[in-house]
Amino acid sequence: MGLRLLGPVEMTIGDRSVNLGGARQRTVLAVLGLNANRVVPVDQLIDAVWGADPPTTARSQIQICISALRRIFQEIGHPEAIDTRPPGYLLQLAPEHVDSLQFAAQLADARRQADAGAKAEASATLTAALALWRGAALSGISSDQVQRAATVLEDQRLTAVEERIQLDLELGRHQEVILELRALVVEQPMRERLHAYLMLALYRCGRQADALAAARRAREILAEELGLDPGAELQHLERAILQRDPSLGPTDEASPAAAPPAPRWTPPQPRQPTPVLPRQLPASITDFVGRDDQLDQIRQVLGRSPDDDRDHRGMPVVVISGMDGVGKSSLAIRAAHELGEHYPDGQLYADMHTWDGQDRSAELLARFLRALGVTGSAIPDGVDERGELYRSMLSGKRMLVVLDDVPPDVPVLPLLPGSSSCGVIIASRLRLTGLPGVRQIDLDVFDLQQSLQMLTGMVGRDRILADRADAAELADLCGGLPLALRITGARLASRPHWRLGGLVHRLRDEAKRLDEFTHHGLELRSSIRLAYRALDGRAQRLFRLCSLLRAPDFPGWTAAALLDCSTDEAEEILESLVDARLVDIVQYPYTSVRYRLHDLIRVYAAEKLGEEETDQDSAAALARVLGGWLALAEAAHQIDYGGNYTTLHGGAQRWTMPREEAARQIGDPADWWEAERRALAVAVRQAAEAGLSELCWDLSLTMISLFESKGYFDDWRECTSLAYQAAERDGNRIGMAAMRYSLGTLYLFQSRLAEADDCFATALEMFRAEGLEHGCALVLRNAAHIDGLRGDVASMLGKYTASLDIMRRVGDRIGEAHIMRNLAKHRMDEGDYQGATELLDQALVICEQTGCLRVQAQVLHRFAEVHLATGRLDLAKPCLHQVLRIVRDTGDRIGETHALYSLGLLRHREGRSDDAEVIIAHTLERARSLGERLVEARCRFSLGEIALATGRPEAGAAHLWEAAELFGRLGSTFWQERANLLLAKADQLAPPVAEGVAAWAGLAGNRPV
């Protein structure tokens, strides 16, 4: 007798098939068979037959089905097969009588044989196990519950197929598996391992081109179906095939038929984040002149093909050196653009002119790592660790790195790739003789012909030819310095009625030029002074005041703040500085036109500031600009949150513009925060240095919404530290408390709970001493969250209640909504889903009334969690889709990560385990990159759940062990206990595997319990 589930459900006696009756009886038998020798509750049988809408007679109808099945078993000689065991029934059959049990037993036997080195026997055992399958498992049964089980069985079958093919490849049977693999990748296009095996088999048969073609097809399929790049396994294998890596085994030099057993190929794990392709070069100037010889030298060094013997030459580095204004940056950028085709993996660019002699390698490495796809606290703290990660990510890539305006005495070695496949261009005033093996290119000033060529391009051929003598003298007076020539040419081009002789006459006067050159860069002063003196009084004052701006570039409204005038008037004056080439125009994504002063021009402007402005006037202008940043940041926060909610403000003076103008400047708050991040951080630093502690802490606190939604933890830490120190110097107790609250919130996001506790305790004490209730409420809200993570429910509820009372008194409606959302989670944990829903309804009304999309997304996410917990998948799905729309529109990367995790849970509950694993694995990578360690642990936990549910206890044990260990480190006792409970289940299913995981980690006997 045999019960056969691996195909259409049937029961046989010898060669004869037994009539099992109608669909209902077949469904009941299938569920009993899937759980053979285990009690199946009646409720489970009812769910299998009718789903969520059973008839009132369901129990009696199940009894009728059981009676009919008992008669069938009695007729074939097994009258005791079905036994009544509360709360249901038990089907008692030996494993050899149920094909699914036979399959599982043979699969376990094969794995033991493989572990013992008996690969041929293991392959044969797996072949026999797979022969038990007669088609799609449990076909003919329409029950959702049964089909979910069928999905699990199918996944087990495919895993067995993969394991058998792996063994065959290790046994040298490359040719034999190719046809089978071609069919399998068509049937199962999402299983990357099958694509990898096909590529490997083709390669080992000497068919490298076919193997690479298979890799391309796999990439196309994954991109089309999932929108993802191939995992690390396929990418590593494709590179290895391309490079004919000897570790892959036989190639065309060995006969496939006689090939010896091949080495086991182990792909790298885990899957890495999807790589990005940075293209950071600024635009090349269109009227570039000369430097042909230097461009040829750069092409010779950096333009070699990948097949050149580069490994013996080391990484190619070109250093372009020369005095300020000689055109180093223009040449570096021009050459980098021309070399683009030689570096298909992208270009990294850093303008280091703002370093002021300081070593900011750590900051720049963090920016490069972000450009390469690393975000949040995944960026190491130390410069050495950042350098190691940076070099690892560039290893083997064809990428060009351009370091522009490198100051003297700044080490550049930490910024260089370690791979000979990359290239580097460095522009610096001085020769960097400390770098071994580089090609040094020294730039001199233009000769007369090149100078005239540059002036002709800017002024026009007719004007130059009309007055050749004056043109030649003009070029000579400019000293052949490209920046001086550019400024002079711009002035002449903007004044077409000027004669060249008139400008030459002014330049002859030494009083109109810098004094005799005594140090590098001094020749530039004559050109700057000429342009400066040609300005009217308003433009001159703006030029001087622009030296107060420390950010690399600035928006037009800052000129209005400096002059304390309208933005229209200020931008008109600013454009006159652009015409004089004293200010350059730069543009970035998400922003309108921005402006920049060259570093040496800024120095000259600062000198003029000291000569012509009083200290009081300079301080007032700086305070206006910083007050403008605070006003705009406050306005952006109000747009995000629907008002001044969930934050505190001090009494610092704001510089405000009309509401409509402020709205135009901000546009989309998410884009504005991102575009102005660096400028805002510089403003915090300048406020601290200027002794404006009230403004400093207010601006730093207002920026929290940017820091927490984007994961900019380095910026968060630096701004908070600067503001705290400034407040401490001034004895500003409220500012100190606000920054301790901010730092505690940062630690909470990083799951550093003990440090967060200390900060919150200090902040709460200070706020209470100062009588600032709103500050107390914010601290209590976040401290309550920590209590919840630790399972201290009483303390959590006490703090939430106290915070909620204050929020209502002070009118912080979004703070109120946020707390109700968190309290709803507690109601869910208590099983009070109705109470949770009522709280969320109230919170959602507040969010809709205030227009706070950020917290609205968080409330809707909690609604989705309620629906998931209560089985209302039809309601959870639209909730999550709405959440994803909001967080993507608002640029909330942290919120998107949480929503994607819940979407993965939904897919799992829908029975789409494969899709769930893809989504949650992708979310795990995002959580790691953003430093969201708690979400990372939750993803591990859910991947373990899915693995157990789909019959893979080994994988489940590995994920759950890592989840339990991480929950323990984070102090999340509630989730640690849940992980350990599931881990115990995994131990029962596959104890040797679980023990192996612990031993492998070097922690046997120390697993959290």
C-alpha cells in the first residue's frame, strides 16, 4: 500500500489505484498524509476544505469524510490507519508507505553520504529520491492550505535537484548535466544557483563563450522579473569565467568525457548591495585651450587598455601641479572626461579646496563610500577602516578617481585605490613627491600664442585682430595665467564697447595690480583687484561679505541675507559678480542655481572684508545668514510635520523672507534637506565658532528629521557635539539638554540602548530643572521606546502616559499621534487588536488634519501590522502600498526599509515564500547599509521562520541563531526570547545542524537562552 503525494494525490495497492471519492475526501486525506503520524486538529481540516468561510455543519462533514476514508483503509487491509486523537485525527503509516516521507528520508541519507565523501552514492540516492515525483505535488487539490504545502515540497524538490547537480559537477559529469540545466533555468528562472551551475558546466566543457552568454541571460531575466542585479554568487562566477580562474576546474584543455573530479566551487557570501555607478565629474569647460602635450602624457599613463601588463606597473597616478590659477583643475577634468571610455565603472571626484590645510580624509572617504552605495552607520568610524572598505569596493573595478585642489601637507595615500585597474588624477599647487611611482606634470603659464587663443575665444576674433598690439600686451600683463586671462576676457566680453587699449592702460598701473609676486598665487591678486574695482559699491560689499560663507557653494538667497535686502535685488547683484568671474555658477540635482567662490578669490575677499567692514557689521551679516538657514530649516520641518511639532526651538534671531519666497526656495522638503545638507552642517559649525549657541542648538535639533530619515549618522553626531559644546560654553542649559536628547535619539537609532539611556536621563533632569515640559515629553517618549525593547512594560506605559499628557497640554499633536501609534503596538502585543485600531484611528485623524505625511506613513504601517496579525491580508496590502508611496515621495529611506520588511511578511502570509525571501533578503541588505540593526535582526528572524515553514531547518537554524545573538546584543529581550523559541524548534527538526552553526561561530555552549 502506498499514499502518493508527490504528484496527483492517490493511494495504491500494488499496481492498482484506489478510488478515494470526491474532492473533499481527497483534501482531508492529503492534509492527514502531509502530517502523517502527527495529530491534525479538526480546525485545520476545516480550514483546508473551506478556508475562512466554513459552513455551520463543517465539523459533522469532516466526520463524514473521516468515516469514508476509514472504510477505504479497511478495504485495503489497514483498518487502524486513522485514529481519533483530540483535538483531531492521526494517520498512522510507516514512512515507506508515504512517498513524501520516503523522499525526505532519502534526501537526509544523501546528505549524510555527501558529508562522508561518498559523492557518487549521494548522487544516486538523490536520483532515486527525485524519481518518486510524478508531477506537481498534491495536484488536483484546490485547497489554499494544501497548495502552500505543495509549494514547500516543490522547493524541497528543487533543492534536491540543485544538490544532485552540485555532486555531479564535483564528479566531473559536466557534459551530462547541461541539457537538464538548460531546461531547468527555463522552468525556474528565478533560482540563481541553477544559472550558476549551467555557467559552470559550460565552462568546464571548454565553452567559455556559451557560459558568458548564459550569465547575460540570467542577468536579463533577474532584471526583468525582480528589478534586481544578480547576486554575489553569479557576479563572482561570471568574473571568474571571464578571467579563466583555475579554481573553476577543467577548461577546453581537458576532455570533458575524461575530466577528473572537479574542485568544489564555493561562491562568496553574503550577497552584497547592488553596486552603483558614480559619475561625479563636473562639466568640462567648452573653451578649453592648449595643454595638448600634457593631455598626451595623461592619455599615455591612464589610457591603456585592461589587457596591458598593468599588474607589473602598479596603479597609474598622474599629479598635475603648478601655481594657483594656472589651470590644473581644468586640465584634470578635461582629461578625466576624455578617458571616460577607459574607466566604464565610473569616476569619483573630490574638490578639496575647502580643506584649509586640515586632514579631512575620513570625511571624504565617507562621501566616496556613499557614492559607491554604502550609507548610514555601515560606514566605519576610523579613517583606516574607511580606507580599507573603500579599497575593497574598488578592487578589480575600472574606475577613475580625481582629487582636485589638494592642499599642501594633506596626506592623499588614504584616498587612493589599491587596485591597479583604477586610475588617479591629482591636481595640487605643489609637487607631491612623497607619492612613489607617479607621473608628475608641471603646468606653466600660457605662452603668448595660447594666451591670445584664449582671449580670442572669449572676446571674439575681430576685436583681437583689430588691436593686435594691445591684445599681446594685455596677455603679457595677465602673466599668461589662465584664471587672470579668463577674468579679463569675461570683462571685455561683457563690455563690447570697450577698447582693449583702455584696459591695457589700467593694467600698466602697478597700483591696480598686486604687488610684485613673492609667493605662489600672488599674481592672481592683480586680476581679482581689477575685477573687484570694476564693480559698483553694492557688488563690492556683497563680494566682501561672501567670504563669510564657508560652505563649498551657496544658494542665491544667502546674498540677500548678507546684504539684508530682497532676494531679487541680491541675485541681480550676484550676477554682476558672475559676469566678473569672481563667482562661479554650479548646479546640482534637486537645486536651483548655486554659486561658488574660488578659494584664492575668497582669500582676497576676506582681506577686503577686514579692510572695509567693521567687526560688528561682519558679525551681523553672518548672524543674518545663519538665521536664514534656521528659518528655512524650521519652515521645511513645518512642511514635513504640518507644524512645529516633535521639536523644540529657542529664541535665536531668524532672518526671514516672504512666505512665498521661502516656499519657492524649499520646494520639496525632502529634496531641499538633501541638497542643503552640507551647507546646514557648515552653518552649525559657524554658529558654534561665532558663539551663537542658541541658534546653533536650535538648527542642529531641527535637522534631526533629515538625519534620521536618511541615516546621516556622522553628520548627526558632529552637529550635536558642536552645538552641545557651544551651549556648554555659554551656560545654555536648555541647549545642553536639547543636544543630550538629540544624541540619545541618535544612539536609539543605532540600537546603542545603554548610551541612549544615559543621554535621556541627563536631558530629562535638565529639562525638568529648566521647567521645559515639552522637552520632558520628547525625552520620555523615546525612553519609553527603550523600555519596550527591553520588555519593561510597566515602565514603558508610565513614560508613554506621562509624555502623552504633556504633549496634549503643550499642543504637540504629532507627538501625540506618534505616542498613540506606539501604544497601539503594546495593545497588539496584548492581543487587544480592537484597542490598537481605535488608537491608530485617532492618530491617523491627527496626521490627516495636520498634513504630516511622515508620521501618517508610520501610523498606516502600524495599521498594516494589525491587519497582518489578524489575518486581514486584503487590508494589509493596500496599507503597505500606500506607506511605500509616501516614504518614497518623502525620501524616508529608514521608513522604506521598515515597509519593505512588512511587505515581505505579507508575501509569506500569502503563501508566496519565494517572493517573501527575495524581499526580506533585499531589506536585510538595506538595513545593514543604513545601520538599522534591529530591522536587520528582524529580517534574520523572518528568514528563519520562512526557512522552517518551507522545510529547511538547517537554513532556519542559521538565521535564527544570528537573530537571537543580535537581539541579545541590542538588549531586545522580547525578540530574543521569540528567536530562541523558534531556534529550539529548529533544533528538534535538525539538531546536528543547529549545533554546527554554534560551533562554527565559536560560541558552542554560549547560545542565548
